[in-house]
Amino acid sequence: MALSGLEIYKLLPKTNCKECGQPTCLAFAMKLAAKGAELSACPHVSEESKAALESAGAPPIRLVAIGSGDQKFEVGNETVMYRHEKTFYHQPGILVRVKDTQAADAVVVTVQQVQNYSVERVGINITLNGIAVENASGNAQTFAKCVELVRSKTDMPLVLMSQDPAAMEAALAAAGDSQPLIYSATAENWEAMAGLAKKFKAPLAVYAADGLGGLANLTDQITKAGVADLVLDPSAANVNSTLASLVQVRRHALRKNFRPLGYPVITFPSRLASTTEEETVIAAQHIARYSGVVVLDNFDPTLIYPLLTLRQNIYTDPQKPIQVKPDIYTFGDPGDKSPLLITTNFSLTYFTVAGEIEASGIPTWLLIADSEGMSVLTAWAAGKFDAEKIAKTVKTSGIADKIGHRKLVLPGFVAGMSGEVEEELPGWKIAVGPREAVDISPYLKGVWSPD
């Protein structure tokens, strides 16, 4: 847990030498507590105090990077149990597993599907994060050959799955400097796996069959052996027990500052599922309940998309809605008689409206007001999308110089303030558009008129 200024002060030399740039050691301690100074600024702090302060300042859940280069992803370093308390920071990586017993062509197809999958949602491209390669054959050379094949087709992060240290070493050599996640260290092989993690500078996943107590004992031994970047597999026998374990890991790390469980976790939904649909449902539970790496056995775009959407929603800062820039947006080649619509700058609102305008095929002007990222009704209720704000947006946007009419279409949900907007915009005619975005196309084609 973070230390208070007074707790930090007790660990400082109390010389008031001012060499840190502060007038007293107490002032320096307060700066440290507020993250406004670095401990290295104190030249007289003892090694014992330095170790204690650095340990106390470490995040309750370690940040672990998987992969290398531009496509690597980071998990961990979370600070709250529930996103409404603050936010979640590092979204889980979602990977698809291949096995070294599959035909090479089938492996390549899966890798290319994962590599190429990308969809745009609210202006953001969302993708999968990598490939897990399992040593299902039990043969080291077969495993290494499969890893080499996968690496020849993608630079995406890898999870290498084998409990045989010899097979893992061969696969790590084939993976080069890609820093894959090693899965997994167990009570039987942890010393050899820890040695491989240090040799190849790769993060290490840890699994214990005897529950969280055994998992904590293993991580303690492995960290003492010099491996810091760990990922935990708290899987249990069934869905409910696994979810309970995921929550307990998070709670022990955040609420009790229990360092042996202060690491991100990895889950395998297919272990608990009998169908692809069940795997997807369980994966959604794991995304919502703190998994840092989710490994799927099946690539199905119709099921992948909702998982990526769920992940995006959960890992969006609830205090900072996704929003677009307030501006004039054009669709097609609008002219001086083209429709003029207005809405808020909440991204989901904008992209929903934009999609329907594009589908209509009618060249259109769309004016986006700054509502601080709120949707139409939310912004109206908060006073962020009222008559005054709409009038100011129209007057300052320059749209009046681009059109030959003076007709503005309001969202149907705020029809009640059309009279107020007309008062704020003398000479303008205020029309009321549809309440639902799906009705925009029929409105533009059959109702709109510049007169």
C-alpha cells in the first residue's frame, strides 16, 4: 500500500540538509507521498530505508509486458476492484491457441485470421493480441518447429505452453527475442522454468494445482530465485470456483497488499466449456473479472467481436467518455441546400448517427457540439446540450457561411427545447429529427426540406 508522508518521513535521515531541493526532510517526504519527487534526490537515505520505500511504492499488481516491439501488450498495474471507483488501465490480451499437432496449413490459417482481424468501433480499431502455441505433441522438436512457423507469419505476442523445460527451451530459442509468456511453472518444474525465464528475459506464468495457497508459495519461491515478471493461473475445477479465485487474487493484491498474489492472471475459458458458445460466455466473465490474458481455442468472428466490444467498454475510463472533436462533419459532398443536423460529441452517438447518414446516401452537414462526451439525453439533463450551447455551436462553427438555408435539425429526444433554440437563433428555423438513429435515413429521404 502507498505510504503517507509521515510514514515516509520516519524512513528518511532527518538531516534537513536541503540537498534534495526541499527545505526539510518532512517537506521532501510529503513530496514523495504526492509523487512529486524521486527518492533518488536524497543522497543520504540508507539502503535499508531505500529498499523499504521502493517496496512500499511498488504497484499492488505488477505490470507485466508480453511480446516485444509495437505489438506487445501490458497487463497488471490495476489499482481498484471496480472500475467506477476510478478506472481500469490495462485491458486484457485476447489470444487464440494453436497446437503443434495440427497440420501446418491449419496453423497458418488461424494465425493469419488472428493477425488480420480488426474492426472499427467508435473510431477505434480493436484487434486480437496474439497466438498461444501448445506443445500437445509432447515432442520438443515438433513444438519448436510449430513456434518457428508461427513466428514466420506474425510478430504478434506469443504464449508458449508446455510444462517440459526441455521443450520450452527449444521453443524459446525458436521464438527469438519476441519475449513470449512462458506457460507454465509448477511445483515440479519451477526451478528449471525460472532459469529459462531469466535466460530468455521472458515473463513466466505460474500454476498450482492446490489452489491460491500453493500459488502464493510458488510465486514466493520464484521471485526469490530472481524472476519478477509473473502471471498467475488461478484456474479451478469449475466456472464458479474459477471466478471466485480470480476475485480473491485481486482482493488479496489490492485490499491486503499480499505481494505473492500481486500479479496479473491468465485464464483458459475452454477448460470449463463444452461448446464454442460456452467458451465465449466464460471468456466474457473472465474479461469482466480481472483476467489479464484470455486464451481462446476457437476463432469465430461473430463471437470474437462481442468479446472485444465488452473489453473496450470495461476498459474505457468511466470519468472520461470516448468523444470526438466538436466540429463540422460532412458526408458525401453537401451543398448549400443540404441538410444540417446537430448532435453531441459522445463517440457512440456520433458514429451511430454518422453510420445512418452515410447509409442514406444523402449529402449532409453534421454539426457536433461539445457536450463533454455525454450522450444527447445525458447532456441535456446535465445542461451540457441546451439551447444556449446549441446556439453558440451554430454561431461559432462557421456553418452559416457554408449553407444557403437557415434550418437546423435537432435530435428528436430534445424536441421540447426547439422553441428555446429558435429564440437563441433569430432567423433560423428549428426542425425536429427522429428520436432513433435508425430513422435518420427515412427522415433525410422523405421529410427533410431546406424550406
